Amino acid sequence: MNKIHKFDAQVEWQGNTGQGTLNYKAYKRNYTILAKNKPKIEGSSDPVFLGDGTKYNPEELLIASASSCHMLWYLHLCAVSGVIVTDYKDEAEGTMTEEANGSGRFTEIMLHPVVTVKEKSMIEKALELHGKAGQMCFIANSCNFPINHKPTVKTIE
């Protein structure tokens, strides 16, 4: 039997400068993401779309979602496979193509996880588990474009 999980978030536009959406430059793209019992996230569009570059944009949040979902699955798989991870960092990047009409889509997210494991004997399994994490990731399974990874695994020895 499949399990059904429901999630929610509230997004509130913070960009009415007094004129609403009178024209394309009359409003700010700022918004706040809220979820029960969690700190708020300040967002905006990317500066190329007249947004505030000091706030997270939807594209960055999508990349972060893919990266963090992969990481959480990876850590789980390592834990149940006897691979002791002591550090994990990812420099994830996404490629988006904008069409002439202004629409667009992501064509790829590339994850670059750098993982530190406790012992050299764990490196091979640690590398292998990235493939399984990619298959299990809820976000990757929900996207219509590839989420690839080029992992590096090292030891603390």
C-alpha cells in the first residue's frame, strides 16, 4: 500500500509599492515563504527579472531542494550500509533555458557532492550509493529533467 504525505507552505507577496501591478516595473518581486513552526524565507525573483538579489529566488530554491533531497537519501543509505560519512557539501548548479516568449524550463541540475568518509575501505560503496540516492530522491523523481551528480569521496585519514 502506498503512503500519501501532504505538505503545505504559504507564499505571501510583499511587493506592492502602492500601485499594485499597474505595469511591469511598478511592483517588487519580493515574497515570504511561511510554514507552521518554521522560520520564514525571504524570496524574490532573480535580478535579471527585476528581483532582489539578496533574497532567494525560485530557481535557487529548486536547486537547493534537489540537492538537499539527494543528500538526505544519501546519508540514509550510507547509514544503513555501514558507510560512515563525517562531512558532506554540495556545490549544486542548475541550467535553465528561457524561451523567446519569456517562459522557460530547467534542462538539468548537476550536483557536485564532496563527501568525507571515515575509512578508505568505504570509498567505493560511498560512490556507488549516490546512484541509489538519485533513484530514491523524491524531488528528482518529480522533475521532468535530469538531476545528475558528479560526486567526490575522500577520507579523513
